[in-house]
Amino acid sequence: MRAALASTLVLALLAPAAAQGKTKTPAVPFGVQVVEVCERFTSGDERALDDAGESGWDAEGQESDTPFVEVFAGSRTLQGFGIGQLFAFVETYPNTLLGYCRVEVPTPTGDGAQQIAAIEGLDRYTGSSQTTGEGIFASLASSESSAETMLLTHWTDESFVVQMTTITPQPVAAN
């Protein structure tokens, strides 16, 4: 009995030391977080709104004049960069789901070049970027699954933008 108690005590004392030796996972750049939020909305994911809220977005559904269109809007402070303003919609057609998401940070205060580099570094996207006197612009695409996703992002003195469109084929419903 004493041996069991002693080994339990040793394990309890060693647990905090072992936990301190763990390395922290590096923070995901907010540009990548924005892409991930947009991916959820444009895919028509039913949990997109809830997941956005859980990740710090003040987002809500908006009124639509048709049951075939869902509209969302929201905002979130992107630490050290500005306030991101989100607008997304999902349109349902007989054989296609069309999703669109745009997040804009007007007059950004941080380094958007790092954010665009992080987005370009995502393995699921290919494309290119261009740097001009106006800023940095990237045009990317992904077709990892049956969906086709197009992604534009840019950073200028006037704005940082992530804009995504996803076209997903849907099975045709039998009548």
C-alpha cells in the first residue's frame, strides 16, 4: 500500500515538470485564420457561424430575400493589425453550391506581407503573387476535393483583403 502511495506521489510531483518541458504550438497567423474561417463559410458548413464565434468573430446570419441564399456578416479585432470586417454568402442551386467570403481590414496597421506569405505557404493552394508600387497581391486556387476554390488576397496602404469563392458540385435531387 505504501509503495503504491509513494509511486502515486512521485508521479504527481513529476507531472508539472513534464508539462513544463512541452513546447508551445506556434500561433497560427491571423491571415491563415481568416482563410480558414472563409473556407468554412464558402463550403456551406452548417457550423461555420458557430465556429466563427468560437474563434473570436462577432458574426451573425443576415436576412435574405430567398431561402436559397444564406448571408453572414461580422467583425473581429486582429491584434496589432486592425478590425477585420467579414461578409459571406452561400447560394444553393440544383446541382451547385456557390460560396463567397470577403474579409477586409481597412487601413491596416501591421505587416500584411507576412500574412500573405503565410497564406501562400498553405499546401492546399497554388498560385502566385506580385509586388507592385501599390502593394502585394496574390491569386491562388485549390481543388483538393470536388470543390474548386479561388482565393485572392492583397495588402496595400488602404486595405488588407482575403476574398474567396468556392464552387461545389452537389448531387441532383431526384423528383
